[in-house]
Amino acid sequence: MDERESLAAVYEWVPDAGDDAAVVDDLVFTTDMLHQRTDFPSGTTRYTAGWRAVGASLSDIAAMGAEAIAAVAVYAAPEFHPEELHVFIEGARDVCELTGSRYVGGDLDQHEEFTVASSAIGRTDAPTLRSTASPGDAVGVTGTLGRTRAALRLFEQGAYDRANARFQFEPRVRAGQVLAPHVSAMMDSSDGLARSLHQLAEASNCGFAIEWDRIPIDETVREMATTDTEEHEFGLYTGEDFELVFTLCRDQIDAARDASPVPVSIVGEVTDHEVTIDGEPLPDRGYTHGR
């Protein structure tokens, strides 16, 4: 099975695992694993790795509209260097501090490839789900899209300082909390906008019609992408931008924008079936682990 087929099987066996995070009473739990080969390109600092790994789990907490409480990480590497380990912890600690949570430790293990497994816990009595979008709702996203693919190109060019800065994204925990009362469904864009929309469509048994010109493309994409096709690839399919993708009634748009600490863009609407962009089918493509 590929990753998506495996996940579908897990969701069948463990129904509580079907959202961005599992909900137990008023707590939400999530876990992620990132690898050197697929997630940390050459030039990624250990500080950025700590930030990004823990930030990925905090992004899942954000997607549930929850308050972030704490995070832990397993740090595995062929050998341990005190300076690398210290800056990794600093990155993990700083991204937690940014979201009002705490980094409280984890575990160490030796492994042939640098690998991080991170987990986060949050709290909410009204989690936002993927399965509650309705036809007629508007579709919104926070922030800008494509920054991760632009960062990957910066890594390829050896512009490591700029690339690391773009990789240190802000998990939208605060935005998720204030948007939660206004949205009907929400998830993060870790697999890219296109795949996120397909996942929402499957969970809510609906469709989406979005417009390319309304998608907020990161300014770095304009610099790094050399063709219109590349711009689409960066903004729609690469993933790991960790923005929020959500639906909401149209009469909630102004309130959501006023409440959000980051820009909110309306990119389309929920329909009865099919996922389209500018009237054409939007391919179900996105980030896949083990690529």
C-alpha cells in the first residue's frame, strides 16, 4: 500500500485517528515523523529541524482550533553532537514559545538517518473537524502558500540562510483558536492546498470550486518560480506550508477576518461534488512521505 492507502486502512481500524489530531475528552493529541532524506534538505540547520518538526505537530493542534499546551520530540541520529542537539532543542523550544506552549523533552535514539518524531497536546471543548463543510460555504486559507517549495529551491541554490528562514514557519495556533467559532470545517495544508481540498471533500462528502487568482501566493514564489506552471506547482501541490484551510458561512467572513491575527483569503466555495479550479478538475496531488 502507498501512504494514502495505508492511512485509509488506519482510519478504518482506528476511527479516532481520522482528523488532524485525535480528541480524547477535551484534549487533542497528534504525532508526526520527519526524516533527513524527505524533510530536511542539505543545508537545514538543527535549529530549523527542531522548529519545523515540532511546528508540524503544533500545526495539527491549530487545525483543531485548540490551545497548544506542550510538545515532545524523539531525536534520532547516527551519532550525537552536543552543539547540534542543543540548537535542535532551542528550535523546538522557540516554536513552542511562539504558540504559547512548552517544549518538555522527549527521547534520544541512534538511527542511521537523522529522524525526528514529534508529538503535541492541546485543549479545546469544541474541536473543528474536516467532516462538517456544507455546500454554499466559502473556502478560506490563512497566510500565503508556496513558501516551502520556494525554500526548497533556495536550498538547491545554496542560499541556506534565506532557506532556513522560510522553513521556520509559524504554526497557526492562535489563528485556529479565533477562527474556530466562525468556521464549519478546518484542517492544515501540510499536504498542499489541492490535496487538502480533496481530503476535506472526502470527509464532508462535498466538492470545491476555487479560483487561482484568489489564492494568496507567497512573494518568494514570484521570485523562485520561472514559469506559470511552476507557480501552480509551488502554490497548489508541494505542501508543508502549514497554513489553515477552512470553510465558513459567508455571513461569517468579515468576523473571521477581523478576528484572525494573520491574513485570511477567500479562494472559492463549497459545492455538491467535484474539486475544480477555474472550472477544470483539480488533480488530487500533494506531498507524500517517502517521496
